[in-house]
Amino acid sequence: MNAYKQIIVDGLWKNNPGLVQLLGLCPLLAVTNTVINGLGLGLATILTLVASNGIISLLRNQIPDEARLPVFVMIIASIVTIIELSMNAWFHELYLILGIFIPLIVTNCSIIGRAEAFAARNSVGPALLDGLMMGLGFAAVLILLGAMRELIGQGTLFSQAYLMFGEGARGLTITVIEDYRGFLMALLPPGAFIGLGLLVALKNSIDIRLAKREPKASVVEVETPAAG
Amino acid sequence: MKDLQKHIVRVGLLLGLFAIVATTLVALTEQNTREQIKENQRQALLDGINALIPHDEYNNAILQDTLLLPPTQALGTEEPTLVYRARMDDEPIAAVLTVIAPDGYSGTIKMLVGIYYSGKLAGVRVIDHKETPGLGDKIDVKKDDWILQFEGLSLGNPPASKWRVKKDGGQFDQFTGATITPRAVVGAVKQSLEYFRKHRDELFAVAEEEE
């Protein structure tokens, strides 16, 4: 497998930040109660990850090794602040929708995780791709978890889509279950933990099945959950 | 030993350099976006006012007919705010106050409260808040109709004891999973009505020099 393909597979599946690294749980659990919320945070995270990976990779030879963590933190915090201010000024409509998610990204340690584990050791091209793929992998988990919780919690999908796509998108909302009374727990934090647990279990069972089918392929990797 | 010291100084200086560059970039962005952000917020304010008091109910220049209100505890404001006053042929019609609920679930909730001269609510809109997405943010009219129920209410309607969320024995719905946010909004709206009743004539006093 060539290096780029490896990065793509890692970000989307094998080393998915949401399901395998278990990084960025704070924003992940906090906002995934609807598909649209998940999508919003997903987009904002992709943007920040790509930007921070790119800049840190560019500066990797200038950053003193002993002080790299404070430097990473500074760079990421600056990027997030600059993105927030610029969006507020020039993309105000979008800011009103995504604005609340942007400060949440600072609490996402998968960003500093990628800076440390990848961007600081690789050239710009792979670092950008890694940021994009990790971001996409994270966004996919957000959207999936959002869909699960929204469906179980309130019986709809894509509710409030017009907030993101404009008035024309009002029709996008799908009421899957008519006259659904709602299941509050799915929308509250316990629902997030249980939902994420189910997703991790699903991923592992798929991995095990794949490993059985191709006995030669490597065994399911041992996962070390990280804090965050 | 010398080398180590040199190294420490070098790393420290580099770290300082990164801090300076990062701070400069943020400061520059802040400077370049400040005006635009202010303008966006002013526009949002204008839209907010127009949503509260229909255009055809007044005929003065509402954005010019303002009163600078010093920080007022009853309204939760900690900075001077502008009161916008709607008049029809110089007769007072309604005032739009900036009200801040200090006790939201995560920080303050900034609202515009429109009150007719009679003391009846023209309406309430939340213009700035940090409440939990999906739970407390239903106070935002874009996400839920909850805030519209204030329209037409006044201090006597409902009676004072009912100016609470249902959980506290009042008549206003709380949200599933979020009681603190609506409680804060209801409380702040009630307080602003009380303030309006006490200070109505001062609020409509004509022609003060404004900034």
C-alpha cells in the first residue's frame, strides 16, 4: 500500500479519530444530537485540522523540539481564533450557524494529536491529506452518531437543515416515525456515550469479520484508548 | 553546562518568537474584522427590531430616536445600552430594550425586548447566547417558536405568580433537558416589564443628546 493510500485508510477507518483513537470526545459527544449539528462540527473540524496540519508541517523544522507542545497549542488556538473572527466578519450567515461549534474545536485534542503524531514529522502534502482524511473520518462519525441519536431521540433526520442550507432546505427534513413521542435519553449525554459505544463495537465486529475472511491479513490492532 | 544554558535560552527565545507572531496575527485579524463584525451585529439588531414592532405601527426614524441607558441592574446590563423608541406622529408607541439574562446555563443571554406603551409585550428575541446546541438553544427563534409566546403578554397577563416555567409552577414550557435556560429568559422578561412600568415616562422622554 503506498503512503497516500495508507493515510486515507488510516484517517477514514483504521485509525479513525472518533472510533479508534477516541480523541475529541468532548465536542463529539456534546453536539451530535442531530445530523445537522454533527455536519456543522464536522465541517469546522476538517477546516481546522487541514489548516493546523499544513502550518505545523511547514514550520516543523523551526519548532524547537522541547517546546513543541506549547507552540502547537499556540498555533492551533490562533488558527481557531482567526477562523472564528474571519467567519464572523465575512461569512456572517455561516457564522451564525457554525459559530457555536468553532470554540468547541479548541477542546478537540485530535487536532493537537495529529500535529504531534503526523504533521510535525511529515512534509506538507501528506500532512494536508492526513488532516483532510482525519477530519473526514471524524465528520463521518459525527454525522452517523447524529443520525442515530436524532432518529431514536425525535424520530426525524436532517431536522433544522434550513439553518445550514437556507430556506429551500426545509423540505429536507425527513420525519421517519410519525407522531413519535421522543426518547429523551438519546438526545442527552448518556445517549451519546451509548451510541458511540455501539459504533465502536460495530467497527470492531466488522474488523474481526474482515480478518476472518482474509486469514493472512493482520489481526485487529490492539487499541489504546487515549484521554480526551 | 554552558551549552545547556545556551540551548535553554535559544528554545525560550524561539518560543517567545512564536508567541509574538501568533499574537500579532490574531491581533491583526481582530483589527481587520472589527468594523465588519460591528456592522453585521448592527444589521442583526435592525432586523431584530423590525421583527418585534411591525413597520406600519410607527413612523419615526427609530434608529435615531434612541435613549442611552446607563448600566441597569434590573435589565442585567453592565454597559450603557440604547433604547429604541417607536412613535406614531410623536405619540409613543413602543420601546425596544436590550435585556441581559445573567443566569443562562452557560453565561449570559442577550435579548431584545419590545414593549408597547401600554405595557404589553410586542415580543422578545434572543440576539446572543451560548446555550447548549440542541437543548437550550431553542430560545433562538430560528430553532424553535418558543420565544414567540411572549407576544401580547403583560404583567397582569398572566398574573405574577404564573410568570415562571411550568416546573416552578408557572405557565411557560421548559425544554426537555433544559430548564435553566427558559427559566433565565422568563425571569429576565418579567424583570424588564417591571422596570418598564416604573420608568415608562423616562424611557420615552424626548430629544436627549445622543452619542
